[in-house]
Amino acid sequence: MIQQDTIIALATPSGVGAIAVIRLSGEKSIEIVNQFFKSKSGKRKLTEVKSHTIHLGNIIENDRIIDEVLISVFKNPKSYTGENVVEINCHGSVYIQQEIIQLFLQNGVRNADAGEFTLRAFLNGKMDLSQAEAVADLISSNSAASHQVALQQMRGGFSTEIKNLRQQLLNFASLIELELDFAEEDVEFADRSEFKNLIDKISAVLKRLIDSFALGNVLKNGIPIAIVGEPNVGKSTLLNALLNEEKAIVSHIAGTTRDAIEDEINIEGVAYRFIDTAGIRTTEDFVENIGIQKTFENIEKAQLVLQLIDASNINMLEKNITELDAKYPSKEILTIVNKADLLTEKQISTLKNKFENLIILSAKHRTGIQKLTETLTHLVNKGALSNNETIVSNSRHFEALNNAYNSIKEVQKGLDLNISTDLFAIDIRQALFHLGEITGEVTTEDLLGNIFANFCIGK
């Protein structure tokens, strides 16, 4: 699959800017760029310069100067792709960008496919597959938490852990396979007690990584939070207060919100996706009923539910809490009493004493919002993140870990039952296969195509 040709792409976002970076990679990339580059000093050719150096000059086509540029040269194998790489820093005019790219396309270079630079880095052994996927996650990270998870993975923390597990299992698997070759002589090369300890250890590590996906997934994609309640309890006002802008229409008319309104806010480095839903009530309005049905759908999808209750209706507080808890027993539900300005100090004190973790606020006057955001922060268990532990955020890795874990559990059963080696040898092979899928030690062309198709052009 390793390509020998030279590829080119715009590495910076398309459009006008102060500068643009055009990247080339391939064995002949330095040689090709050198044909159209004239250094300001006029002393040396790009083919003669040292790696990791920058050179000022002009890109010239038939005596026509296209632009004054800075050219960075990276010689193999010490480059991002492991090949010769040239990065052209030109002025950010779209016209200049296209003139330079077209010049090289007409002279033996082709447009890079999506993610092809990173694909070449993987194929040339500069990074493993999980690290390559982390590059895309790092580019798309929109919060401190998602950035930290992607960066930790790109640096190889996750890869190292998986490779160590796989190598230890592979060492014992080799001894098991050797036993199969000498089955008639009834010899045992793999110490069963040591092997059982290893399998138990691998099982525990895999379980920890699998469990970390619950946190990793929401940190990567944002935590979905549904704001629910009856009409006119202040759901839209609360959304506006959290976002600090008038995102949702606020009206005294019941049923104003008929479709879900969604926006994202970053709190303490974590992205939260708040969904303002249609008020829950019995109505004959066909369109509003559709909105109410979507409310229930959003509750199902949400990681956390904010149940808003009007302060003027606190006599129904316990009933509303009980009903929602009964309907969604597995959901994390945070109850909020809105319109706190309608309550006396004594009423507020009574409510806090009676209902644990109850939040009382006024979305209209934006009081108590900080208490809400602090509570949300505490609800997200970021202990693993703070301790710099490996957190799985990629669904492909999660699936492969689950498959490896299931195979390891079968091996554990075989060891506990003291069955013949050949009966659980296939499960060992399956576990090795699924662990290898994560780092790319086991892969297919289709898998690579699916992964790198999701990258941006130029990366």
C-alpha cells in the first residue's frame, strides 16, 4: 500500500488569510520543488540543504514570480510522513494558493487523498493506527478535556499499554502453540499458574479500559443534557442564561418551544450539549405533540436530565420527581426549582432540607446559575483524566477491546475447568487479533480506507 509518488495539499484552512501552508510529501518532493524555487541568497539548492531548515525565496514559473515564500525542508526518515516533506509558506491569497498547487500538479505531483499524509506516516512506521486516529481527534477537539484525551493517545500512552498486553500474551501463546506441536508427547511448556495470573491481569486491564469509554466518549463528543419540564417553567430562559445569549424564544404563551433547540457550552474544560425541549403536557395540538414526543426521545439520548419545576408549583415537586425517576430509573436526573424570586427564605430553606441535591435558581434574573454549573462539573467524574490515566474515546477501539475481553474470558473459563490447551488456543489467537486491530498490527485495506476517509485533506 505504500505509495512512491509525490502528493500535495493545502495544510491550512481554505480561504483568505495572512499565510497559507502547502505541503508535499514523497521521495521526489524536494527535487520537484527545487525546480521552481529560487533562493534569495542564490547560494544553495534545496536538494543540498540540511533537513529541518527554512529558506526564503521565490516560486517561479517560466521567469514569472508567483510569490515570495518560506520553504521548510524535512528529509526522510525524520519527517511527519517518514518521507521527504516540503512545506511552502506562501501569502494567503486563494489565487496564490491555487497557482502554486496547479504548478506542481502539472509537474508530476498529484492531489493528496483525505488523511493521506497521516496514512503514509502509519505505513512508514512513524506512528501506530491508534495514534494516527488520535491526530484526527486532536484536530477536532473543542474542549480542554477532549484535547487532553486525544493528546495522551497521540503520544502513545494507550498504544504502549495495548502493545505490552499483546506482547505478554503473545509470549505465552507461542508456548501454547509449541505444546500443540508436541501434543502426543504430553509436555507442558507454559506454566499454568503464571499463565492464569497473566490472563487475570489482562482481563482486569481490558475491563478498566472498556469502562473508561463511558467518560471518554462524552468528553470527546460533549455531554448531552436535556432540559425538561412542563410548559412555561423557564426551560428556554435557563438555556439562554447558560449560553449567555438569547438563543431560544421566551414567551408567556405555553407551548412556544415545539422542537428541540440545542447548543454547546464549555464548562471547566468539558463540552456540554444542552437541549431545550418542548414542555410536557397533554394537548390536542398535533405539532406540539410531535415536539413532546421528541422530548421523550431526547431524554433517552441524554447523559443527564435537568428537570425544571416552577416555584409556584412546589406542592407538586415530590410527585414530579417521583414520576420522572420511575419512568427513567437509570438516568441521572438533576431537579431544579426555577423562579426562586417567588419563594421566601423560609420556603427555600424548607425545600433544601427536604430534598437533597435540589438546586434553586432564577433563570430570568440569572441567580444560582453558577451553583448549577458547579454541580454539573462535580457530576462528571474526571478523576481518570486528572490522574492522566488512559481513557478510551474511540468507538472502534471500544469494540475491539470488548471482543478481546470476551475472548480472554473464554480463556479464563478454560483454565478454570482445566480443559485441553487446544480447546482454548483459538480464543488466545482471537484476543491477539483484536488487540492487534487497535494498533494496526492486524489490519486490512478496507479498514484503513474507512479510518482515513474521515480525515481532512492536507492531514
